[in-house]
Amino acid sequence: MKTLPFARVGPRLGVRAARTKPDPLRIGLVIDQFDPHRGGAERWTADFAEQLLVRGHEVHVVACNFASAAVRLPVVAHALGRVRSRLQFAAEAEKCLRALDLDVIHDMGSGWYCDLFMSHDGSRLAQWEHKLRVLPAWLRPVKRQLIRWAPRYREFRTLLGRQLAEPGPLVLALSRAIAADFQRLHGVRAERIRVVHNGVDTARFSPDHRAAYRDGFRRKLRVGDQETAFLFVGHDGVRKGLSTAIRALGRLVAEGHRARLIVVGGRRLKPYVRLARQCRVADQVHFAGAVEKPGPYYAAADAFVLPTFYDPCSLSVLEAMAAGLPSITTGANGAAELMTDEVHGLILSDPADDQQLASLMGRLEDPAHREAMGQAARELALECTFERNCEKILEIYEEIVAAKSESGIRRLPESRRARAA
């Protein structure tokens, strides 16, 4: 295990400095890969680390690897290097963390030694059950047996057992639905759970960016002036319902609608390219792949679509709302708890129902309808900022520190040590 104190540099330009606590905390963040370009959880963690630094806290990050994009952050990095399994990562992370003098340890779902456990994947057991609906009915029993006996799934269940066992750390759920999953499937007491929905950077994602990017990106994506561009953002195409979105677009185009689907992110896209051909919309689906800056794609789009089968609280839906786009998502998305159906967007009842999704997408071809929903979505996003998200989590940190202080196990910050002396 290598400890890499990164060079101390200032926060990213444009990040608004927040109120600094009188007693800065020593905070440990735990995640398997500290790479803001890898996925939603990794990007959130990097952004959150930056906000903690802006507030004057000392941030330690324990991870296997640190991407070059993360080097700009003045965190204290504890690189575990290559590990053989998830269980080994959790064990190595615990060994590392026990040697550090930290006020709060915040785990993003990778380890088991922490004060606050926050799985960006929600409940793995619930996720597996929801993803079964993607499969044909005859194949679901086979998949259930794999989930029960395959080594990969058994390892996950062992890890979950350690992470959520009683007594244990506080558990941060990204939505009320996820909180219910933790109680129902894992036996976590309600008293241990805190619900905090994700937040969004409303400056990074804003309707104001349309003037700079919209026309140029629509030309790049070959979107015509009379075409409606639907945006899909996500890496896990299976869970996020990319197949449903492509089939729905096929229905729209077959009915004579002028629509396109822009797909940002995604791994193993070849099956979806084949599906687009089968649905006769190969020319209407643009696979952009992983992109470093998705903002211009939101600016180019007219509406957002994410027919997800399971999502604790989709960051991409929040980003779409902040960009002033109406969203179509499902009740299986924790972000839908923030939305009002028909006001901020549209809620699809069944993630597998491409016919219903096509109908909802058709309703958003009306520019006036889109504009009204988009404005309402932007107003909602301004109430769900990333800064507010951070403040709510910091309140939980203070709760943890207070509990440790009462039990006599908390390290006193330097300022309080001086006063005590």
C-alpha cells in the first residue's frame, strides 16, 4: 500500500467557497477507484472531495488506484494497489484506515470499516431482482440460480453481510425507496438510516450553455432542425434500460416521427448497435461512448430519457433537470421521488414497456410542452443543488463526531486541543 500526498493546489476555478467550519475535520473517503471519469459514483466522490477541501477539511482517500484526473485534488491518497477480490479490498482498506487518525470514515460501498456507509448502487439484492425483468421469463429461473451460487454473487453477499451487519455504521440511502430496501432485504434498523438524495451542480449543468454548444453539437450529431433529440446518459445499458429506449425510438420512427436518440456513456455497446439495426433506426441512434464533458450533449438535446430498471438516485436525471430538459424516467429511479409527474417530466410505469415509452416520447415533440416542463425542472434542480447535498452529509458527519465525543473516542481537532490545554 502506497501513501501518496498529492501536491497542495487551489480548488477548481468556478467552485464557490462555502462556509468553513471552525474545527476542520479529518475525513476518510473509501472507494475502489478514485477516477471522476469512470462513472457516476466516482465522479460524485471526486466532486464531494473537492467540496470538503473547499470547506477547509483534511481529506484522505483510500482506493486501489488514482486516475491522473484526480491528481489535481489536494487529498492525501492511500493507494492500495491491485487486489484480488472485493473482500481483499475491504480488508486492506480496514488495515489502512485503522492506522489513520480520522474523525469520520465515509465508505462509498466498497469496504466495511466506516462510520457512514453510502452505497451508490443501493441494495445489490434489490438491483439483482430488478435486473431479472430485463431477461425473458424462461431465463429468469436460471439467472436466479446463478445469483444464488456463482462465486461473484456469493462474494457480494458476504461483503454485504459485513457492511450492513448489526451493530454497524450509519447507512446513507440515496432515496426513500433504497432506505426501504435496506430495511426489507438486509434487516437494517430504521434508526441507522439517513436519507439524502443526490444533488447537482447547477452551474456546470445549465440552460445557459445552449447558446455556446447547442447549434454546433446538433450539427455534429446530424440532428435536423425539425427533429427531436432525446438524450440517454449511462454506462450500464442493461440496468438503465437502453434497449427499451432504442425499441421505443424504433416505434416512433416507424410511425413517421422525426426523432433521434443520443447515447452518452456505455460499455459493450455492440449489442445495442445491432438492436438499432434490427429496429431500423441505425441512422437515428448516435453512440457517443464515454465523454469527459457531457454538458454540451445536454445543451444539444430536447429531452432526456432513462427507462431504468433500478437506480438509487440518478445523477444524469438531475443533470438533465439542471440543464432545463424534461425527463422521462421510471418509478424505480430514486430521482423520481423529487419529481412531480407531468410537471418536471414524465414517469414510465414499466421500464420494459417500449410502447408506453414511445407514447411518452411522442408527447415531448411539442416544443411548448417541452419548454414548460424544462423550466419547471430547472427550478426543481435549483432546490437540489450539490452544495445542499454536501451540507446534509456534513450534518451527518457532525452527528457522528458528536456521538464519538460523547463516548470519548473522538480525536480532538487542533483548535480544541489548544483550548483544552
